[in-house]
Amino acid sequence: MNMLFCCDPMNKKKVDPEWEHEYNMAQKNNMDILLFDYDNHINKGSLQSFSIHPPPENLEPVVYRGWMMPTASYKQLYNTLLSLNFQLINSPEEYQHCYYLPDSYNIIEACTPPSVFHDETNMPSDEALIELLSVFGDKPIIVKDFVKSQKHYWNEACFIPNASDLTQVKKVVSTFIKKQGDAFQGGLVFREFIKLEPIGLHPKSNMPLTQEYRIFVLNNTPIALTEYWEDGHYGDIDGFDLEEFRHIFTSVKSNFFTVDIAKNTQGDWIVIELGDGQVAEYLGDIGLDTFYESLKDTRL
């Protein structure tokens, strides 16, 4: 299996320092490594982002491990690599399936916070907001786009204490849209706020940290489980059973994806969201060797 990493913006022949620990693990497993210029690709989407000489004679599989990118940029990356005889492990459709929450919501609906969607990037009208949020009553909710939230601006641009408080809803949503700016993707998502088991506060934003984990799934099989937060005080994973999520592992239309899970204050495990496995961060080094051994042996 080939691995594709982002290069260092200041030195195109070196890996981005943020991905160096995974780059080293790929080298340790004798995997072939490709580098590309992420910024150049996002801004120009050209073959100049790559330095592959010569391309292989036959089509070869490749796994990307790097920064998140919009669906249009991923499609360009996929097609550019195909022209060089490399095929990413996930097609553009498979990438979006896990990248956009609405695309996979039906698979996780039974075990994730209730959610509603607005397929535009603008502020809905008052009437549309009232109708959209009526399912929540006066429950607390959070707002995000199809991909990300502004969770580090928790009270200003993410958390809404009462879904029926139209003034507060509009204030938080307006701030969220402003802070997302050009990074806004898809449309708006409103989700019921579920109290999760606390593990501390973020040292910079003071955002509440909760007991969350990330499961990496390759070809329908979980290959790694990592802590979601670098900060906070994690306890034991009490009462957790992978079998509870087996139906998700086998239903998601992707070859390599993540399932983010969390423990609520009643002691139950729920799904927060899915993600494409190529752009999901792997925190720490525990289990990273097994993770790369699994990637090395996979085939499309």
C-alpha cells in the first residue's frame, strides 16, 4: 500500500511536521510514500502539487493521511492521482458519504443525537427556523455545518440553551456563519445537545471536554480505538462493547472511515458522527503500529 502525506510547506521534499510521526511509522512498515503540496492543490488543484517520476505502469492503491479538504478538492485529488496511476482508497462519493453528516445520518440515526438540516449556507428565515427547530421544543441544541462546528467558541457560536428562543438561536447561528466564513461546507446542522460524561475543560477555549473516542474502521473491520481529546482526564472505557456498533461498520459506504463515540451521563455509549479515515486525526502513538500494519496489508 502506498501512503500519501502532505509535504512541509517550507520544504517540499520533507513531510509536514504535524504528520511526521505517522510518516515514520509508514517508513517503519516499508510502505511506499508519496508527498504532495497541500496548499498548492487546494488553491490550484494542479499536477504541479505532485512530484511522481515516473508514474507506475499499473494502477496502484494509495491511502491519504493529511489535512481535511472540501469535497470538490478531494475529487480533484482523486482524479489527479488516477491520471498518475494511483487510486485513493475512497472514491469522492465514499469520501462525502462520511464527510457530510446528512449523507450518513440514516445509518447512525438510532444511536446519535436527533438532528435536522438546512441545505443552504445562509441564515434561514424566522418562519423556517421555527419550523425546522420545532422538533426540539425547548431542549438545548448545537449548530454546525455539514462537517465542522465552532466548538471552541462554545457559547458564542455553537451551543444554544433553548431551541425555542429565536433571538438566541439567530444570534448564535449568525456568529457561527460569520466565523466559518469561506470554510463553510454544505449547509446548517442543528443537533440536540446530549449531556456527556465530563473529563475536564479545554485549557484555551474553556470548552467542556467529554469522554469521547474515535474508532478507525477499515473494510468493515475496526482496526484502532483512540482518545478523541489530547487534554482531559480519561477513565476506563466502562461498559463499552464494539458489537453495539457492528451494524454501522457493515453499513457505511466507505472502505476507510471513523466512528466518533461518546459516553453520556446515563452511562450509555452513543455515536457523535462519522468521518473519512484519511483525514481523521490519530492522537498519540498507542496502537499506531497495529494501525499501520492493517493499512499496509489492505487491498482495494
